[in-house]
Amino acid sequence: MSNSVEQSSGPLPAFLGNGLSFLKRQQRDWKITVLRTSLDKLAYQMVFPYLSIYIVALGAGI
């Protein structure tokens, strides 16, 4: 039973290592674009649900 746990956890570190090496091989411009896009998407997803409340708080009438 413990063998199956050890075998299933084995590929995960290799997968992370491959992902990190992939990121290291990319050019700086690509990394910046990915970071900006990710942060923009995260901020939009955090703000959008509350956008109508914010607009009303600024004084817009419904």
C-alpha cells in the first residue's frame, strides 16, 4: 500500500522541475508578458464582482 503512495508522488517533482526549466529557458520579454497578463487577470477577477457596488458608491443611480 505504501508503494503506491511513493510511486504516485514520484512524477510530481519531475513535473515541477521540467516546468521550472521551461520557464528558465524563456526570454525575459515573454516572462514579463506572462506575469503582466496573470496579474491583470487576477485583479480583474477580484474587482469585477464588486464593480457595480463601487459604481453605485461613487454616486451613480440605478
